[in-house]
Amino acid sequence: MSDDDPSYEWPSIPSAPLGAGIGGDLDRSAIAIAIVFGAVIICGLMAASLVYKQRDGFLFALGAATAAWFAGHAMLFDMPRVYGVLIVISALMAAASTITLVT
């Protein structure tokens, strides 16, 4: 067969589905972005605690960062309940760090 043959069809190239980004999974990409921005916020809490010499606030922020780090591993190993619990712990510790800074 050649290109001159009228019955010849070019092979079709499948297009990537909408939302196929890094790894092809939009949900995981969104979760990764949320984790990164959460880490930036927690690092900001740690830095502010260091600047204002709030030891308790720094330790709460460090605990929040550690819980978020373990939550990333729970997500990687597909453990949604553990992931949820660790995210709640991280959010509570970040709130405690913020309250410590404000008072």
C-alpha cells in the first residue's frame, strides 16, 4: 500500500483526554497542589513563630508539618481514613500555632 492508493487511511493518533496532566490524573494533581500550598502555609507559621520567639507556636507548626508529611505517605499508600485523620490533626495543630501567635 502506498499513499497514492485511494483506499489508504492514515493511522489515527489518539488525543489525550481533558485533564491528563502529570500522571494523567487530575485529582491527584489537585491534591498535590493542596499539599504544597499547605506546606507553604505551615512553613510560614514556623518562620513567624521563630521571628516572634514563640516556642509553642513553632512546635505546633512543626507537628502540623509532620502530620501533613505522614498524610502524604498515607495518600501514596492509598489509606484514605488515615489520610483524613492526619489532615485533621495537621489542621488543628496549624490552628493552635496560629492562636499561639495571635495571643
